[in-house]
Amino acid sequence: MNIKKPRGTRDFPPSELAAREYIKSTLSQVFEAYNYQRIQTPTFEHAELFQLKSGEEIEEHMYVFEDKSSRKLCLRPEATASVCRMFSEELRSIRLPLKLYYYGPMFRYERPQKGRYREFWQIGMELIGPQSPESDAETILLAYDSLTKLGLTFTLEIGHMGIIRGLMSDLKIDENIQNKVIACIDKGDISQLEQLVDNPVIHDLIKLKGSVNVITQADNILNEYKTAKTAFNELKEVLEWLDNMGTEYCLNLGIARGLEYYTGTVFEIQIPKLGAQSQICGGGRYDNLIELFSGLKIPAVGFAFGFDRIMNAIKLQGIKIPEKRADLVAAPVNNAMRQHTLKIISPLRDTFIVDFDVMNRKLDKILKYAGDIQAKYVLIVGPEDLKDNQVTLRNMGDGKQEKIKITDLENRLTKLCR
Amino acid sequence: MNIKKPRGTRDFPPSELAAREYIKSTLSQVFEAYNYQRIQTPTFEHAELFQLKSGEEIEEHMYVFEDKSSRKLCLRPEATASVCRMFSEELRSIRLPLKLYYYGPMFRYERPQKGRYREFWQIGMELIGPQSPESDAETILLAYDSLTKLGLTFTLEIGHMGIIRGLMSDLKIDENIQNKVIACIDKGDISQLEQLVDNPVIHDLIKLKGSVNVITQADNILNEYKTAKTAFNELKEVLEWLDNMGTEYCLNLGIARGLEYYTGTVFEIQIPKLGAQSQICGGGRYDNLIELFSGLKIPAVGFAFGFDRIMNAIKLQGIKIPEKRADLVAAPVNNAMRQHTLKIISPLRDTFIVDFDVMNRKLDKILKYAGDIQAKYVLIVGPEDLKDNQVTLRNMGDGKQEKIKITDLENRLTKLCR
């Protein structure tokens, strides 16, 4: 029999998973330093949760299936809709703001390629309650600080959905067309965009990308469009908070985001050399989504990191991740020593990583194994030593050996390994 | 719109998830202290992987679905088959023994009840390579030490599949009937068992449960049955290792385990007062499963904890879990102070959990919020203080306030919070 893992999924062997856990833990620490608290939603949801507002592109690629009671379920393709559902169902009585984050697998049935998997991981946050420039700024800063903490080089682009949507409202463009325009901008499909709308102001606006000079240009373009201008002024307030913190960013009024629910500030983070899957973060303000689920008019803002892409970026940029190695491999010199040895090492496991040979191997084989797994020390337990209540500690780095009283073992190892 | 989470699944709010993460991390530390390394397999697999050898009971309750290419997939109902599949596909060239552990959600479509969910978590280990009493002992000890570390009171029962299977072979009972007998024993369905086999030796054997006296009784019962006796002697060697470590256990020759793949030592751990879902751990030796997937004759042993049941046991036995609270809530006294405040707290986030008000609230509201979230301190930033490069720190426990130079803030907080 030869069963493989399903296409587009991955197995993570120890070294790879350890690196992922290290990065996850570093990111979690930054999220928690901002006082965001982790929550968890189910791996599958009722399919309609995502069919409502996650956008056509995601819906097309969802894993939808029926359970044995013919419920239409779906492996979650993203987390924001789930968090809003959870908020409506269980968290609505908690005082606001709610500062939440999540980490977990998401699922999309797409053609697998480098940096794109059918089961992929996201870590992200949602800030529920505030509608203020500083809440948008905190969201962007949290993403920015997280990646800075990892040591990554990246570019941050910021836009605002209210500008393009406001402009289209000011131009009296139907909301249905608006959604199609947004989808075209997101895909970069300019020719279809030209078929949908021929107003040059829209085409000029979405080309605006750069730093301070963009602000003047946008001010000029939007001068006569009141709703768009209001949105742009909102964005300027967010930027002021970021400037105060020395955040480096690029303004991009052509950011449209694939998800239909964004209403205000939006941002994307890229690692340019990652190729086709270079976007490692996307987020923004979504002020109507919670109302849709709960009836409560509660604004929110958030972002998600593509965790697998961050791992690719870490590799690409040569960022070192500390390795965990066994401190000690226990090596009884003969059969009679084996149970004694287990008794000696057992209390050490409160503090150290201690491997015990379960293959009943001879000393030379255990030493070879200790070398293979890059253990730091080997503890040799023999009958002569044991009579004197001592053991032999072998440094696997330089091969030097020392005798140590069993009662001193823990202190000595603390000095050597910690 | 009113979409709920799917039946049998759960949302985990911050406090509950924090407790779960704490327990998960404590258990992981014990696994890692034994030098087990974490791996991860996909959330779904090809359905046939589990249809082969996981046993009828699990197969009945699997979430099977087709993807858009008509692949028959399945949310994993347990992890051991996945780990063996991963071993065959990717780890077979690595030196043995492989000491692996995993943590993640599993899925079974069953009637939800207390302690039984459709999405539930397991943490478990697999020791691939050895076929020795000490490897069985290490497996049992790792489970035992993990629960001891958590402070839980529990009972451990040990049996051996080779005894009942060996007895049936010695009695020349067909293997098909053997599997049915095992299933009956596992379900405790004695009347169906009596219909299947009428040999009194089987019925006497599976009733044997207790400590040392059981050994003599089993020796007597099995005296004429060579295969069964050999298996029993194997088990006695495992027990010798456990006795050496002072492990408390109960022998139970009626343990049958629901999974068909077990071949040798098996064990279960119960928390008696948990009611119908009192079993929190099950495991044992499965020497043929890897061969089934890879063609390589490699023995293995492992166990899984029902993580949700452990969490229930923690609650039931009143075991305290430390809480994480915000160290600091930043409180600018007026609008002009807001951006200054963010600049002051930003570097503190390398070490402390610092909440920043993003609702543009007045000082009294921020103090109220800090009280609600049980923050340890509030940092009040006002214009007079700022002129002197200082801030005011308010202890939320006793309400006392002190002035601190901004340059001394980090040191002072380290003293107070760490």
C-alpha cells in the first residue's frame, strides 16, 4: 500500500516544525506585548458564513462538504468571518475594545505552487470596537513591529477603500459595479476595468503610489469629490500616527484587497524577492461585517500574516533560528546498568532534555547516536563509577570526559548547559 | 443573519485558550525533556489511510468528503495512521529510534456530549524503531510523568494484546473472529462475546484485574498456552521497569483498545470522576502498522492524550493555572499627550505587556478599563510631568501613585512586574 499525503498539503518534520514554532512564538510574543489575546475558532464552519462576504475569489476555492446530517460545512478559508461569528455568538457582552489574535490552518482548493498550499497557516489579529486613526495605526504598527522583530526586510503599502468607493459614490456609480471595479483593481485587470468605468479620475487615482508627493497629487485629484476627500483625510490622520513612530511606508491608492468587507484603511506588506507569492500580510478596516452577523454596529480592523510565506521569507533572507538540541544522552555500559541509569536521569528531566537508549545498544552505538542527534553530553553509567556514587560525563563537542558525583550532577549540568 | 458554530465544535475565548496553551506547553515540555520532537501532519488525509486499520468504530464516525477533483478525503480521526504514513513517505531514511510527538485537532462525527466533541484535540507520542520492554516502559512513564507534572490524580491500567490474541491463536480461533472478540471486549459487550466464543479460559482471562496477585492467577490460567504465555512474560519485563521507577499501576488483562492495530503492551489512564468520558489516555504497541504502509518491518509504540478531557480533569480536580495579565495600560491625560504616550511605551513592549487606549477615552474611563482587564499598573502621561521628563505610575492593586523619570521606567517596571 502506498498512500501519500493529499496534494497541496505538507508534513512538517521535527527541524522544520521547530523553526515554525519558534517564529510563531516570537510573533505571539509581539501580539501579546500589545495586549492582544489569543482565541480559537473551529476548523470548519457552516459554509454560508464565508459565502456571504468573503468575496468571490475565496468562495470559488472553498472546501465545502456535507456532514452526515446534510449540514453544508466548509473548512475555513480565512479567519475574520469566524472571529466576527464568534464575537456575535459569544463575546458581545464583553467590554470593548476587544484585542484578539489567532493562529491556525486555513484551507483553499487552489493549484499548488511555491508559497501556495491547500492547507496553509495564518496568524493575525482583530481589533474590535474602535473607529479611530490610532486603532488603524496600532494595527499597522503591530504588523510592522512583528516583522521587524523577526529581522525581516519588507515593504509596507497603505491605502484606503473609502477613497475609491467614495469617489465612485460621488460619481454615482452603482454599488454592484463598484464591487466589480474593486475586484478588477485587486487583480490588476486594467482592460476589464476600462470596460467597466471610463472616468479618468478613477484611473488616475489608482495609479497613485509613492511617498509625500502622492498626498499633494491625491488632494488635487479628489478636490471636487467630497466623500472621497473625507476618506483621504481620515487616512492622513492614520499616517500622522505612523510618522510619529518613524514607520516607513509607501502610500498606494491602488490597493483594493480581495475581500469585499474592507471599508477604510487597508494595507499590504510585501517581501519583493518572494516572487509570485510575495505578499505576506494584508489587512484593514471592516466596519460593517460585525453588524452583518450580530446586528450590532461595531467597527473593527485587523490583519493576517501568511505564515508559510513568512517562513519562506525567513529562509530567503538567511535569518538564523536557534536550534534545540538534547542536553544529554544516557549510556549504560552494560545491561545491569540500564535500570540504574533510568533512575539517575529521571529527575534531570525537570530541567534538561535527556535521551534514554531504548534500543538496548552497546556503548559505542549510543555514542554514535548521540553524535547523530548532536546531543551536547553523554552520561556514561558503569559499575565501577556507580560503586563510588559517580558517573562519567562526556562532552560531545571536544570528547573530554569528567567524573561527577551523582548528587552534583544537576548543578554541574546547569553550569554546562544553561 | 444568525450563523452559529457547527454542532459539536467550540470557540475558545481568551481565558480558556490561555489555560489550554499553558497545559499544552507543560505537556510539551515533558515530552521534550524525554527528547521527543514535535511533528505535524495535514488536517485531512486520503480517507483510505484510516479505513485500513483504525478499526470499525472510528471508520463509522469519520468526516469523509470529496474535493473538486473527486479525491476521497477525510478529516483525520486520529494521528497514529498519519504519523506512520509520514514516516513511510518522508522519514524512513532517518536513523532510528524516532521519538516523535504531535498536538492537534482530530474529528469524529459522534453525538456530542460532555467531554466528547466533533472537533477535539489530542497530544500524543510515537516511538518508532525499538521493540524492547524499556521502550514500552518509556512510553508509559512519559504519560505517567506528564500527568504527574500537571498535578492530576489518575489511575493507570496496563494490559497486553498479545495475551488474548495469543490465547485465541493457541485455541485456533480464526483471526476474523479474533477481531470481533477484541471489539466486544473493548465495548464491554459480554453477551455478544459469549455468543462468539464459549471457551471459559478467555472469559476468565479478561476478568483479571488488580496488582501482584493477578500475575499468579494469569500464570496459572495461561500455563498451557504457549503464545499467550510468551506475551505475558513480555509484559512482566515491562512491569519490572515500571516497578524500578516506583510507578503505580493496575494490571488489567481485559483492556482491548478500540483500534485494531495494537499488537503488544496496551495501557489506559482514567480519571474516575470524569464520568462517561473518564479515559484520558490510551496507547500501546503496534508492530505491524508501519509495515502495512511502507513494507518496512519496523515496530513502534505510542499513546495519545485526550486533551479536552485533560482540561476537564484539571477543572474537576481544582488545579490552578497561572493567569497572564497586562503589566501596563497607557493613559494619556489629554489628546495632545496621545502620540507622546505611544512613543514612551513602545520600547517597553520588548519586555512587558502594554495596552494602549485606541478608543480616545478620558483618563477615568481608561482607569476603569485597566481595572476591568485586571492590569497591574497604569502609566499616566500628562503635560506637567512630561516637561520634567517623567510620568506617573499607578499601582492598580493599592491605588498608590509614584513619579518616575522616563529613562528609569524600564528598570522600575522590571522590579515591579518581573
